[in-house]
Amino acid sequence: MIPAQFEYVAPSTVDEAVAALAAAGEDAKVLGGGQSLLPVLRMRMADPSTIVDVGRIPEMRGVREDGDKLVVGAMTTHHEVQRDPLIQQHAELITLATRTVADPQVRHRGTFGGSLAHADPAGDLPAPALALDAEMVIAGPSGRRTVPASEFFVDYFTTALEPSDLLVEVRMPKWTGWNAHYEKFNRVAQAWSIVGVAAAVRVSGGAIAEARIALTNMGATPIRARGVEQALVGQQATADAVRAAARHATEGTSATGDSSADADYREHLAEVLTGRAVLAAAGG
């Protein structure tokens, strides 16, 4: 199908983009990499009056250090994130999860911020962002504000972004020295996670000193598996100890059934994949 007619705006600064969104009102859509928006437009599942293309805003691209934080521009592509040495060194979990996003074509066009703002429960980046205490820097008509990942994801495909807001960058602590793994289960013909597990652990003397675990597609938003985290601390990184801790994976989740899997199967996957992800991260 052909998209419905819309106005097209291509600002060169964040302020111009926010002004364009404010002028267009609730009918505006932000165009980043376009990997989620363009199919929706073609199927006429969305009919925006205005498209604000933020691809020409230099401030929104690239990865940099800011003291003890990593800063990732919202328009940085998955391909760039995956290959960036700073992310590989200080946020390995992001590197590993990004490698599983869709296919090379999508990773060259899709953006880090776009994936987070889309807030697909089956998307692979919200859970790692939650696990690593990422913060979203949002520009709006009243200025900029910072929202932690735990408050950014609100519901299915819903975030803390208001209609006139723009996600500018993502900031996260440096997790240097932590081991990580992203484990996902998906259909061979699709890249969306039926269930995914983002795991980052700090191992000391063969025991797990700290752990951060988050689940993909086990609810309307990514979910921290805090029961697993608590059960892992102080345990030797053995298969038996990790699997025992993984039995807590479904606590606080709200898995639903669909054509890919029923709720019981998702709960089973969450437990199994959590064990696999932690063992892989811990080197077990």
C-alpha cells in the first residue's frame, strides 16, 4: 500500500525538531531509522499529519564517554553500537544484545534510540537498558529531563515520551569488568524474541558477587528478575547453583499467550534461558 499524505520536516537541531513536533501536535511521528515506522505507514496502521525526520541532527549520533558514564546518541545505528569499542569495553551486554536485532540490513538502518522509543515488548534492547540502569535524556518544549529506564517503559509500545518530546541520547554507567550474555528464543523465520534474557554478572573468586538480570517479552515492559539476582549473589557459578536461582525468573512477570507461545511455555522459557544466560555470562 501507499502511505497517506503527510507533511515532511527535516530539522538540523534538537530544538528545531522539538518545535516541529510541538507545532504538529499529537498527529506527528518521529522518523529515525524508519525500520518500525515505515512498514506501519505503508499498511496505513498510522496516519500522521507530519513526519519529523531527525536523521540530520549531528548531536543525536555517536558514542562518547562523560566521566563514569557512556553516552549513546539516539540516532546511532545498531551496526555502529555493535562495533563501538567503548560499548564493547564498558557495556558488553548492549553489544551482545544488539547483535541479535533483526538482520544486517535492519541493523545498518535501525537506531538504538528508535528501538527503545518503540518499546516493543519483544524488542531486544529495552531489557539490557533496564538491566544496566540506562537513563533516557528527553528534550521537550520545557527543556530537557532525564528518565531512568525503570520509569521510561510504561506499557505495550508506550513510553514516558510525550507527543512533543524527542529522545536525544541514552546514558548508562560503565560496567567495566562485568561479564554478560543475551539469550533469546525466537522462530527461525523471525528475529523477535518469544522470550529473551539479558544477564550481566561480576564474578570474584569463582563466585557471583553481583548480578543484573532483565527479561524480554515476559510482560508489557522489560522486567528485572530481582529474585534471580538475589539468589545468585554469593553462589559459585556452577550449573546447579545457577539453575536453582533461575527458578525465581518468573516472579513478578505477567506472561501472555499468542500465536508464538502460550503463557506457560513462556514461563518455562524464562527459567531455562535465564539459567543459560547466567552460565554463559559467568563462564560456566
